[in-house]
Amino acid sequence: MSGFSDGWRWTELAGLAVLALVLLVLWQIPGVGLVVYPFRLFGTFVHEISHGLAALATGGNFHRFTVSPDLSGLAWSSGGWGWVISSAGYIGSAVFGGLLILLAARGFTSRGLLIALGLLLAAMCLLFVRNLFGIGTGLGLAALMLLAGYRLRPPWSDLLLLVLALQLVLDGFNSLFTLLRLSAGSNVQTDAMSMAQATGIPALIWTLIWAAISAAMLLFALRAAYRKRAAPAAGA
């Protein structure tokens, strides 16, 4: 009889949890929070790009997007599947962060991933960003990621990639928590409100659905990244 012995890479998971806690603490410290501002700004770009990519993936058009200093953004698209496009922004950051964690854990070099991120962000900014702040900061972030990919060596490049990934995950869930508060008793027009008006399903329910999808995909990525399987044990 043969079988598998399963286990978790607990040391790496613990390091990931500590790093996430440090980032959350930095958010709350006046002044020091500016240290993570570029990472959170990157999260806004990913959020808006996710809307656009969803439009393109469902047969629509992605026209443009803007990013503001207060970490808000707006994306304009037409056609496509509206429910997918609206959903993509709020789950995009969490899903993309989980994907980066998975790729790094599966052997993709952090330097290569940083270079790919820089090139992708630069291309999306040149093609779709239509405000001065968005273009300037987007190209600046892209240049910094390219520089880091070419100049940093492990473990520093590994650490930077993990910070980017975790910041995306945390920002994704933070956006969902903010949306949850707004959906519970606010008239502010949000993607969840738009979905409620289009489907008749309350905005609060849409927010909970998006949060559940984000959590499920993140858990899948962590399981794939940090759960190891030993070689089959020989037996009669």
C-alpha cells in the first residue's frame, strides 16, 4: 500500500504572517505610513487595471483609467459582462497578490517577476492612464520595479516581492471592508450599488460574495504555495 505524507511549510507561513502584521501596523502610525504609500498606490493601479482586463476578457473595451493621490481611482470601459467587470476591481488585488505569492513559492525568480511587473505597469500606464498624477506615479513605480529587478539580489528582491504581494492582498481586503461599511447603510455610488441596481440583489450581498471569492482564491494560492507533499511511501 502507498500513500502521501502532507505537511505545511510553517516557517515560511509564519514569516509571511509577521510581514503582513508589520505592514498593517505601519498603516496606523502617523507619518510612518508614508513608507507603505507607494505600495498601496500600486494596489490602486492593480484595482483599476483589473476592471479593464475584465472588460477586455469578456469582449468589451477598456478606454482609460485615472489614479488620485488619495488612493482612489476610476476606470472607464464599455461592453463586456458588467457583473464580471464590477467584481474584478474588488477581488483583483487580493487574487493578484495571492498569485505573486504562489509564483514566488513555485520557483519563479523574484527579480524576473519584478521586471515583468514593471514592464506590465509601464505598458498599462502608457496605454490607458489619462491623468497627470496617474501617469507620473505609475511610470515612476514601474521604473523602480525594473531597477529593483535588475539591481537587487536575494534575499532583498524576495522580500520586496513579498511586500508587494502582501500589500495587494491587504489592500484588496481593506477595500472590501470599506465597501462592506458603505453597502450596509450609505447612498454612495459604488460598484456594489451598481450591481444591486442592475440585478436587484442588495449591495451588501454582492460585497460578501466578492469577499468570499477573494478569501477562497487566496487560501487556494497559499495552499498551493506552502503545502508540501512528500514522495510516495513504498509499501506492500
